[in-house]
Amino acid sequence: MRLPPAPGQAQTLLMVHSLRDKRLEQPLRERERESETQLLPGRDLIASRTPCLSIFTGAAPYPGRETVQVYGTVKTINRGNPTAQEVLVDSWPEFKVVLTRPRREVVSDDSDLYTNTYTVYYQDLGAYHAMLGSAGAVNWGQNFRILGLQDGVYEVCKDIAEAKGIKLEVVRYFTYFHPDPSSMPEIRLDPTVRLSSLDVSHADLLNEMWQLGGNEKSRKYLASLIRHFPSVCLLDAAGHPVSWIASYPFGAMGPGYTLPQHRRRGYMGMLNNLLAKQLHALGYPSYGYVAMENDPMQRLQETQGFQRQPNLWYFILHNPAPAKAPTLTPSPAPGTAPP
Ligand SMILES: CC(C)(COP(=O)(O)OP(=O)(O)OC[C@H]1O[C@@H](n2cnc3c(N)ncnc32)[C@H](O)[C@@H]1OP(=O)(O)O)[C@@H](O)C(=O)NCCC(=O)NCCS
């Protein structure tokens, strides 16, 4: 169903696939038939039963590397949408900007920077500016973060945040991408450890070790990653994780960590290899981000065949003034960095 755009107003397509977790196991086609779509009143919005991935069949098909975050989120939506994401585009079927965001009802806490994560990809900077500035695309009253791989994403956030008097913080990372994880070598496991996936009972440990963790919101976020997204870990003889890597709602790999006394045994290399293959088999791009000063992780990525991309990864944190928001700016110890 399509509404004509109001004169001079950007047309906005909203594809809402509100599927419940239990449908994750259903075949994709069946899930798509059952997708609930909504026409939201009071705005110039269009609901569509079009599978979300079709947004990339037009001018900017994946594997355009700048689209991977949005593509990964859309992939998650089409796999059952366990974290209730939705997609906005400026126009349809030709679009110039696409933004993913959590559905309003899942962001019950205005200061939850973890859950409140948006991803964006634009083909036209002006269209991105117009969407971000328009009423209803972004809730500027909340603390939120926008992820993008294009310099303009930050420029526009900065421009609008300044005009609104909102505090902004940006962290830039290197972006890594593996063009063909199926070509990665087979792994030979160390017999002293056992391969597993993470369990929700490990969330406290991950939260303790994650550079961006250490609070209740981050613990909940990590528990949600563990519950809904692929992860791998190595357990010691007592069944405790010694090395792990999870994945995010936008399909990127991380956070990853090896306990200090278990480092340099090739554990993260193995897990990185295995998770990249798992994500690839599910149709996700295999990619992630690494702090610019994290030489060990960069070396590890490159040894594994991941390629550093020309695009930096922008983490843009928005904190409504004058509220004091938790800072996510990393201050890594030498040789380590937040995933
Ligand atoms: C980075 C980290 C995950 C590596 O874990 P690991 O299990 O020790 O990694 P591996 O043993 O598989 O190491 C693979 C390669 O990484 C490099 N490497 C790992 N630790 C290193 C160190 N302390 N110094 C230099 N190089 C190191 C090496 O190139 C190594 O290969 P090589 O020994 O064959 O040359 C671990 O140091 C860690 O948890 N750091 C803190 C959190 C972090 O940085 N996470 C990743 C964020 S993106």
C-alpha cells in the first residue's frame, strides 16, 4: 500500500516486521507471509509486505561495503526480528537514505545507549539530513548512538546536534571485512578446551570484561546478544569460558575477549574463524570493527584474511543535554581495546 507524498515532503517508507522470537525457526518464506506490517497514522508513512532485503536489490546492492551495518540489521529483521528493529527509507522503491532503529516499545529506558542503536546508509547526504532532522525519525530526547561507515553520517549528526544543543561524542574504529569466510582454513581444536556457544549465564563475565560494560544496561544488552545472535566460546575443564566472541543485531562480530592467562594460544584466531563462517552461512556479511590502537586484534584480523576497509566505522553517541549519560568512550589499556 502506498500513500502519495505530500507536496514538497519526503516520502517515508516504514517496513515493520514484528515477528516473535519463537518464529525464528520457521522457514523464511513462511515468516515473511506472517510478517505484520503497520501503517502508522499521523505521518507520511507507507507499510509494505516487501521482504526487507529487497531494499538492496536496487541501486545499492550488497556487498557495497558501506551498507553492511544496515544490511546486517535488515538480515536480522528477516530472520525473525528478535530485537524488534525497524527500517525507514526516504522514498520507495528508489531510496536515498535508509535508517534502522529499535522499535519504540523496546526502548523503555531513555538513557539506554546500548539498546538504542541506529544504523544508517545514505546515497544522498541531503536526504539523510532531511530524514534525521524530520520529526519522528529519531527520538532526540533519548540517549542513542548512530553507526555509519560514511563520513557524512557524522557531519550531519554534528550539524543537527549543534542546532538542538545536544552533546555529541564520536569514536572512530577501523572496519574489517572478510570477502569469503568459506575459504578460511579448517580449525584444529586445542584438546584442553571445549568449543561451545555462549550461554546467558555468561553475561556477568562478559559484562565484567567488556571495556564498554560494567553496568546493568550493558549486562542486559550482552544477555540479549547471547540469547539471540550467534556466538562461540572455549570452555576450560571446569566449563568456564576462557575466550569468546559474540555478534550484534547489525551482524558484526564482537565483543571478543580472551582471559589474560589464556592469551597467545591462538584461541581468538580460532573463534574469529568459526564465527565468521557461521555468520556467513546465515547470510550475514562477515565484518567487525577494531580500535585503531589495538594492534594485536588488527594483526589477528589480517592473518585471518579480513581486509581493512577504507571507510572508518563511526560510533556517534548522542546525549540529550543537560542529562549526564554514561560515557562509552573507550580508554583501552595498551595492546587492548573495546570490541
Ligand atoms: C585481542 C585478544 C582478543 C587476542 O586474543 P588471543 O586469544 O590472545 O588471540 P590469539 O592467541 O588467537 O592471537 C592471534 C594473533 O593475535 C596477535 N596477538 C594476540 N595477542 C597479542 C599480544 N598481546 N601482543 C601482540 N600480538 C598479539 C598475534 O598476531 C597472534 O598471532 P601469532 O601469535 O600467531 O602471531 C586478547 O588479547 C584480548 O582479549 N584483548 C582485550 C580485548 C580485545 O582487545 N578484544 C578485541 C577487540 S576488537
